[in-house]
Amino acid sequence: MRGFRTMGRARSAAAVAMLAIVAVLAGCGGGGGGGAAVPLGVALVAPATANDEPAVASSSVAGQCAAPRFGVDPDTGAAFPDQPGSVATEKSWVRAWIDETYLWFDEVPSVRAADFATPIDYFGALKTPKLTASGNAKDRFHFTADTADYRALSRNGIEVGYGFELAFLSAAPPRDLRVAYTEPGTPASQAAIGRGAKVIAVDGIDVAEGADVAGLNAGLRPAREGEAHSFTLRAPDGIDRTVTLTATRITRTPVQNVETIPTPSGRVGYLLFNDHMATAEVQLIAAVNQLKGDGIVDLVIDMRYNGGGLLDIASELAYMVSSPAATTGTVFERLQFNSKNPFRLTAAQMIVPFRSTSRGFSTPAGQPLPQLGLSRVTVLTGPDTCSASESVVNSLRGVGVAVNLIGDTTCGKPYGFYPEDNCGTTYFAIQFQGVNQQGFGDYGDGFAPTCTVADDFGHALGEPAEGLLAAALGFRATGACPVQGPSKADVGRSKAETGNVPYLIRPPARENRIVTRP
């Protein structure tokens, strides 16, 4: 099974993101980026005197379900493995899985399974309570997902929605909600909704000051296909209009806006990369081939909204950016597990190399990958740059490629999962930390930018005048960061203004470092 990172049985990915919106609209904070920073809805329980769960092997209670699935699993073509069981057996599996595989199993507080209504609630309490050096929760990434929804999103990039990505510039009233970007061919793009559009009202409910949080959530994150909701939007030119959008199954395009920008010192490539999902493989290969054909001498990768995903995709991208001298015989990422070595991996199996051939996610496996041969690269970053995206930065730095970061501090997730399905819920418990060729992986508070630049919602992504890209081009030419004036509510934001709340509205399943189980 491929390793990835949402919230529980009988809840869709959209419902997970909706819970994140509730927290944000209510003015709640949280470290990290996007939905991953939002707790699972269960407060961490104070340690009890003893854990009431007997020690069992997870394999002995796996698939013993209170509501077993029947028939054939459409993803595998085999019969579902479920057998009749109970809520108690599902909780026993959860506890055993944590005890066996969780990176910080020895830091988990003792809690009583009987105190939690569901296995998902119980899982939410089984994580370390410790903090990072900056005071953030050490584990801000513990979550679950409906298995079918998670697979649809991770493998095919499909989720229910309108096709726009929304970002909070201000989460507390007066709220400020903007369109970060749209997916091509979706209801949002067909309605000509562009980057920077401000959401004024949803179904007539005022976004800035409205108290009907449930009504806002219902419109922002539809639960099913066919739902129609009205949006009053203010374009960057100040003109308001109201449109009705109908939710549909959105297929994401993870690689967009591949451009070659002429400069006095050579051509600079740009690509917007939003998700390390399976479909990104073929799109990244095509983008690199295009830029290589254009003869670029530098590259800007825009990952300000990229929460991560498949680690092999990150490895392929890092390989294609760099040179044979940097990647031959070196480590992209070494996985460090708990002292139990729960998956019984050899030292060689814990190494993710720089992948020099395609892995077969969305193009035939075994094809040689192109290489740009660059010794430096610029990455546009923000608080939603997470997990596998941070691996690209860390791994390239580990083999001597200079990586300049323009934007804001990244989310800080050097950890990953082997997602595990049990009874229709996929559980994401942190099971490894990734380190680079030099053995470095301690960035739980994120990577600080080379130049701090506010996100610019007044220009399209990929325009040379857009704030982060303009700063990247300027830094390349002069070696100096731009002088930042007071941030404007209509073009930028800062962590100080937002209280470090989640920025994008998205499910935590899009903020991951996922590996393939040996």
C-alpha cells in the first residue's frame, strides 16, 4: 500500500475539509498548513493510571469490523477482507497499530478505550502531547480518512467541489477569503472566477461578519455532487457579481502554468506544482521536457500551495531538477522508524533514492527521466508548503544543490505515514521521519525563507509581476531581497496577521509524505 495523509469512517474528504473550515471560521488557530493543523475534534485526554486495552497484535484483530464491508473491493479486485466484529475490536486494532508503528509510541498517554465513542475518536487521542521548540504541537498531522475517498483523491486527484482553491487572509472577523487558484475545466473556471476574487457572501450569508458558520461551511464545502450554492464575489477590479456553482467531481491538475521567462542572463523556467499525486508524474515529466527544450538556465518551482503526497513523486522531481553528479549513488531520503522497526525493513529498504526512472503512477514504469542539470533552484513557499514538498527542498540541499526559498516559512513536517485501511477507515499515524543525504531532518518548525515576501493575490500565478515570482527573479539578478512595505489586505497576508491559522481550505489527505510499502 502506498503511504499518504483525513478524518474518519463514513466521512468524505470534503467533510474533513469542512471541519477545518469550522475551526477557521470560528477563529481557531493551529500550527502547520491547511487542514492538517486542525485537530480531529477530540481533546487530548489526560493520562490515566492505566490503559484498559490488553496487549494484542494488530494482525490478530485486523478487519474485525462493527459494520463489515461485503463484496469486491473496486480498488483491488479482491473481496473485502472484513469479518464481523465490534467497535471494541476496531479500537483494539487502533491501539495495537499505534503501539507497533507510531514513531513516538512511548510518548502516547494512557487512555481508556471505553471513554471514546468510536475508534476514530480513540485514535485521535493516541498521539504524543509534546511540543516543538517554537511551542507548536509535535504531532499536528494525526488523522483518518474514509478509505474510498482517500484512494480517489490520492490516485486520481478526484474530490467533490467547485474547482477553486480558497485561502483565508484573515480567519477571525472581519474574515477575508480569497480564491488562490482554479482548476481548469471546472465550474469555477467556467464561471471565469480567477485568482484574487474575494468571497463576499455564500448563499446570502456575509463572510466577513456572518454568525451562521454552519451555513457558510455548507456552501464552501459541499458534501455531495449536485449541490448548488450561490457566491457573491468581488473581482480584483472591485466589481461584484453573484454566481451559482454546482458541485461536481473535480479532477485536479497538479502541474500548471509551465512557462519560460526571458531574462538578460538567460531563460528561467517556472512551473506551478500543487500536489504530489499519481497524476503529477506524467505532467512533471512533460513540464521538464518542455523547459529543457526551451534551454532554461534556472528554474522556479511554485509550491506555495503544495501540501505534499507521494514521496516517490518528490524524488522524481528532485532528480529531474538536478544533475547526475549530485544524484548518482546518493540518498534522496532515509526513513527513520521507531526502535521496534515495525515494518521489518532492511537498511537498504529504508532508503528512498533519487528516482531516475518513472515509477508507473501515471506513465509506464521504467522510463528514463529527463534532467535539467541545475546546481541551484528557487522554490516559492508558504505555510501550506508541506511534507513531500519540504522533502524536495531538504533532499536537494543534502546533495549540494542550492535551494533559495521565496515567500513564507514552510509548514514543518519531516514525517510521513504508511496509510492503513481497517474496516473502511484509513488511519494516518506518523511512522517515520525523513532525513537527507547529510542526515538532516529536524525542521519541525519549517524552513525559513531566504526572502520573506507576502503572497500576492493581485496577479495571476506565473506572471513575472506576481509578488513571489518577481522577488525570485529579482533575487536571482541582484542577490537582494525586495524591501517589503506594509502588507495590504487586498494583495498579501502574514502569519502575524492571521495568527498562523491554516491558510488554504483543504483536507489533510493533501498534506502528506507517502511511501510505497516494500
